[in-house]
Amino acid sequence: MAQTLLKISDLKVAYGGIQAVKGVDFEVREGELVSLIGSNGAGKTTTMKAITGTLPFLGGNIEFLGKSIKGRGAWDLVGEGLVMVPEGRGVFTRMTITENLQIGAYIRKDKAEIARDIDRVFTTFPRLKERANQLAGTMSGGEQQMLAMGRALMARPKVLLLDEPSMGLSPIMVDKIFEVVKQVYDQGVTVLLVEQNASRALQLADRGYVMESGLITMSGDAKVMLSDPKVRAAYLGE
Ligand SMILES: Nc1ncnc2c1ncn2[C@@H]1O[C@H](COP(=O)(O)OP(=O)(O)OP(=O)(O)O)[C@@H](O)[C@H]1O
Ligand SMILES: [Mg+2]
């Protein structure tokens, strides 16, 4: 079986007195695409932030490549390959597309390789290439999502965490984003995908987890989950 890249054990995260994540266990193995689904406020983003060192966690543990990440900062973890595309994208609006992509590779020193990776991102997203010198803040939501994903890829992630990449996008743009997620996965990058679009997310995934009110309530093979009447009733609008 493939190596476990991420192991989350009894994770607990609180905002002040409010516990948003109440003891969550799951894992992500090398080469997998794992989808985390669940309704608004379930604790998905909070979990992703804890995994990437953006938010401290009080209880439990998170291991990346067999080592605890407790107390380590987000920038430090990016350098080891734990890279998140946050909800709402978080591109640098007053910088150009190219500058945003360069920042994605800030941890790397290999100039020639960085240039090659920018070309690779431009091949994946021709739209970004056409607009290389445009300010990121003037791009559409879908274009900003492409840029955010491109910037994350510039860090050469071992695990790419995507928080609702399809949010607020038109159907065509949603198709494009899911297509790119699949491409990235096919290239061998391990992906943890948080999505409201449960059906699309499970169609793409190897395994899935359902999160509700700070807990994992269901998990399993993604195809099995897709045909599970309970999942279908609760998350696939049936
Ligand atoms: N900065 C914060 N301060 C206080 N409470 C917060 C904060 N961020 C999130 N919460 C609360 O924690 C809970 C989990 O939020 P979280 O953003 O993780 O949910 P989510 O599953 O990502 O939801 P969505 O699908 O709407 O993005 C919610 O009840 C939310 O109100
Ligand atoms: Mg969220």
C-alpha cells in the first residue's frame, strides 16, 4: 500500500470557546485524491488550515511524512510540499500574473527550473499566459482560481490542498477547474479536495470523507459513497 503522507489523529481546533473541529481522524496516502465534503460550517476549512499550519490546533496530532507538524508555520511547511489553495483564492491582487507565479516558487532557488515551471503552468492555463502582465486583481473569479492553482503548483507540492476551488464559478469554469484538478492528480500530485460540489468531488476521488459539525461522519471508497443512499440524500440533492 502507498505511503501515508498525511495522518490526522483526534484533531481538535477551537476559535476561542467555540470548538469547530471536535476530534477528527483521517489520512491521505501518496498518489491519492481524497475528497472532504460536508455542509457549510462543518469545519472543513478549519481542518485544512490546521493541516497547513495556518491555524494552531489544541488537541490531537497531524503528521506529514511521519513527522508531527505541531507548532510549525505555514511558510515552513510549504517548503516541504504541503501547499494550500485557500477558499477565496488569495491571489496578490496588485501584482501581475507572472509575479504571483514567481512568489509561488519563493522557497526555490533553481531559476531555470522555475522558468520552466512557469511555462508549464502557462501550458495548463493558456488564459494566464495571455494575461501574464495583467494585475491579478483585475481578473475574473475563474481566472483568479486558475492563478491560485498555478501559484500553488509552482511550489512543487507533495500534497495539494484545495479549498472549494469551484466556488462561485460558472459551469464552464467549474468544468475547467475539475479538469485541471484531474490533470494535477494524473501527474502524481496527491490531492486533498474540499468541495461543496460533492458529486463532482467524489467522481474524481479515490476516497471520501464526510464532515458534519466538526466530526467525520462517513468515509470510504469514493465510488461506493457516490452510490450510498445516505450520501445521495444528504449531499447529492436526492
Ligand atoms: N475565525 C473564526 N472565528 C470564530 N469562529 C470561526 C472562525 N472561522 C470559522 N469559525 C466557525 O467554525 C465553524 C467551522 O467553520 P469552517 O470555515 O471550518 O467551515 P467549512 O466546513 O469550511 O464551511 P464552508 O463550507 O461554509 O466553507 C463554523 O461554525 C464557523 O462559524
Ligand atoms: Mg470552508
